[in-house]
Amino acid sequence: MTDSLPAEAKGRGRPWLHIALFFITLITTTVAGALQNGVDPISDPSQIFSGLPFAMTLMAILLVHEMGHFLMSRYHGVRATLPYFIPAPSFIGTFGAFIKMKSSPPDRRSLFDVGAAGPLAGLVLAVPAVVIGLQLSTISRDEGTAGGVTLGSSLLLSFLSRATLGLLPDEANIVMHPIGFAGWIGLLVTAMNLLPVGQLDGGHVIYALFGRKAVWISRSALALILALGLMRLWDGWLIWGLLLLVMGVRHPPPLDPHTPLDFKRRVVAWLTLAIMAVTFIPVPFSVQEPKAPKERLMPTPATPPVEARVNGGFL
């Protein structure tokens, strides 16, 4: 994600803060990965390193995403900070990362390059992580379940899982390897950042494509996100929508808001929006009551009764 600031915004860099946040987030994601494995890092600290496969994969995806923004900003002469990682006491250990743009992009072409570079770079790692994770997963059969967290599906996830594992019987139980679960989160982060709203990566892309007219797309997309939340498909959409509403749907213009994208960038821009469509997960997470399962996906061998299953159509 990128957060744009006015061109006159100044300030000294604080590299120590970025480094500290990175390592704190590495610790929290490692703890989260260990907990997903059913390890209590307090009672058995020696087992905390079992969370490293999840943590290292997720941190690599987030780092590559943000460095895509940062390096493209440097290429176009846009002042930007190093990535800020956000540690969190959540079951994945982080709320993601972002950079701040401290000067305006020269034109819509540079704005597009900066906005699209992050999600495209992150996707390069997230897709192989899902494939490798599926290959390392354990497939078993189980006639019942204690219930748990269901991981949502997208068109891309469905394709990758079928291409990797083929068709599985209804009673298939896939215990997802931590690397694959981190890749799944990476794809979710890609989709959420590519939503065409405000100053999200997708907001940069549509402003680069349509200029000031992009505000109408941004408003429509925000209304859809809020509607998904109000329909209780996933409560996170309501929180995300309200946050975006506070951030605003209007995109600040680059220094030259008139020069349109060239043909190659227009093609890549539409491909980027297509990536958002195929990675979008309407219901990322849901809690299921105990029942006889169909196809299931667990991000890690979790301690009972925690169990994550996938919605029908993923595998």
C-alpha cells in the first residue's frame, strides 16, 4: 500500500524505526506461525522457531510488495519512505505494511508505475508460495470435524489448487503447509490493495487510467465494499470500508494530471485490475459449526478445536 502526501511534505528519515518495526513484525508473525502449529511459545519457547516457515514467507511477500513501490518511486524521482511494517497480536501476527510518498508523482504514467509495481511484485512470490504450500500439504480423509475457520476462495486460488492437486474426493482434508497459508494471505493482501478506491494501489491504477473521473469508480467500489459488510458476508469488509471512507475516495492529482497512459501501460493497467478480480475473495474467513466436511483446507496443523476449512469450489 502507498500513502500519498503533498509535495511539500518533508521530514527526516528514521531508518532505525523501519528496521525495528520489521524485526518486531518478524517476531509477531513467527509467534503466530508457532501458535498455528499448536505450539505454546510461552510454555515451550524452544518451539517458537516452528513458526518461521510461515513468518519468513509472509514477510518476504510483504517486503517485496512494498519494495516494488519504493524502488519504482526512486526510479521516477518520487520521494518515499522505506516500508513501515505493522506488528499485531493477531493470528497472522501483522496488519501488513505501507510506504509514504512524500512528493507527488510527475504524471499519471509514473503514478501508475508506482501503484502497480507493489501488487505485481508481491504476486510473483505469493503464487509460488501457494503452489509449494499445496505440494507440501498433507491430504487425509476425515468423516467429521470440530468446526473452525473456513478460508475463502477466489478464481485464482481455485485454478492453482486444481492445477496442483487435481480433483479430490468430497471427504478430502487438506492440512495446509504454513508456506501455502502465507501465500494465501499474500493473495488476499493483493486483492484488498488493488480495490479501486482512494489511495489504495488500485486507486492509483484507476486514477492513472481515467484521471479525475476515477472518483466515480472509487465511490462505487466503496459502496460495494460497505454493502458486503452490511450484508454480513464478512464483518471485515465493513471495517475496511469505514477506514477507506475516513481516508477519502478522492485521489490527489500528480503534478501533470493530463498526460494519459501510453498503450503498454493501459494494457498492464487492465491486466492489473483483472488480477484484482481473480484474487478477490468475497468471504475471506468464516466460522463453521462442527459438521461432516466436504473439501477442507487447514492453514496449519492447529490445536483442536481450531480448524480451517475451505469453501466449496477452491479445490
